Amino acid sequence: MTIEDYIVDHIDGEGELLSKLNRDAHVNLLRPRMISGHLQGRILKMLVRLHRPQRILEIGTYTGYATLCLAEALPEGAEIHTIEKDEEMEDFIWKQFNPSGLKDKIHLHIGDALEIIPRLEGNFDMVFIDADKRLYNEYYDLVFDKVNPGGIILADNTLWSGKVLEAPHSGDKQTIGILNFNEKIKQDTRIEKVILPLRDGLTIIYKLRTKN
Ligand SMILES: C[S@@+](CC[C@H](N)C(=O)[O-])C[C@H]1O[C@@H](n2cnc3c(N)ncnc32)[C@H](O)[C@@H]1O
């Protein structure tokens, strides 16, 4: 038994819908490891419980696994917008959202987040960045002014399987994207930030209420 097995055995279950989603993804999809999974999914849900956002934006839906985890804990009247570039995922995603009892809270946008984010009206209390690693800085810059002061930005895969420590940094564009993002976040004085060594690294960013 690994420590993650032990943790998963001692926390809330993911529920039948998400566990079936996971199984279906492993049978039918090419990159099922991109799914947040049981432990990270429960952490995302817990963060929504604690922060009580009215509006969430997720960048990178894939199967909808994390969308459902985030939506599960949304307070009454709250909503989540999620953006997925790969239109071939749309059927699979709706197959998950339709029976979930949560679809009225979820707004799925199919298309490139770089084009869709500027067209989204209103602000967000929580953003989950989990799409193309080469573009994290662009997503962050596009979304920052749409995050309410006191809001939270989560960024997944910010340790990138430990590749952030490899030297020289191979020229791999995804690793460079993550390194540039981590450096930008480190320098940004408008926020507080912490990286959780969870799975592949999860950065939690708090947007300060006043400039200091
Ligand atoms: C790591 S997966 C998302 C996993 C999901 N958030 C979860 O935790 O279960 C990344 C997804 O982002 C999508 N993606 C990549 N670039 C994108 C972009 N510019 N706009 C929207 N989606 C994008 C990919 O097609 C892929 O489905």
C-alpha cells in the first residue's frame, strides 16, 4: 500500500459517478492520467466548501472530473464555468454532467480559453488553471482582473513530475511554461501563494484585497 492508497482509504469516497467516469476514461480515452483523481478531487471540493465561491472558472475540462468535484460543494445559486478546447470531448463530458444532478450549476464552453476568457462576463471567486502548460502565464494574465479581491486561483501540475528541478531545462516547452509561471507567481506582489506538493504540484494563489 502506498501513502496515497492509505490517504484515499481514510478520506471521503469519490462516489459512484466519478469512479465510473474514471473507469470509462481509462478504457476509452488516450490520456486518463490528466484527470484530477480521487485525492485531488476531494481537495478541490474541500477548497470550495471552505471558500464558498459564487462563481468558479475552470480552464481545461477534459472529462469534467474536476468540474464535478468543484460543483459538488457549490453553495445554492452558485455556478461554475468550464472551458475545453477539444470539441471531441464534448459528448463524453455531457455523459458525465447529465446524470450528475449538478448540470444546472455548470456552464460548458467548447473552444480555446484564450479566446473565450475575454468574452466571459462578470468576475470569479475561484479559478482552476489546468490546460496547456505552455500557456499558464497567458491564462493567468487574462484571468487576473476577472478574479475578485480575496479570490483564489489554483494552478495544477506546477511541479511537473519534478521536471522543474532538472537542469539544464531541456528546452521542453511545457516545462519552460511551468518554470516561467512559477517565476512569475513568485515575483507577483498582488498575491499570496503556496505550492502544495500534492500529486504533480498544486499552487494556491490568494488575490490580496489591497495593494501593498
Ligand atoms: C489536464 S486536462 C484537464 C483535467 C481536468 N481539469 C481535471 O482535473 O479532471 C487539460 C485539458 O485542457 C484542454 N486544453 C488545452 N489547451 C486549452 C485551451 N487553450 N483552452 C481550453 N482547453 C484547453 C485539453 O484539451 C485537456 O482536455
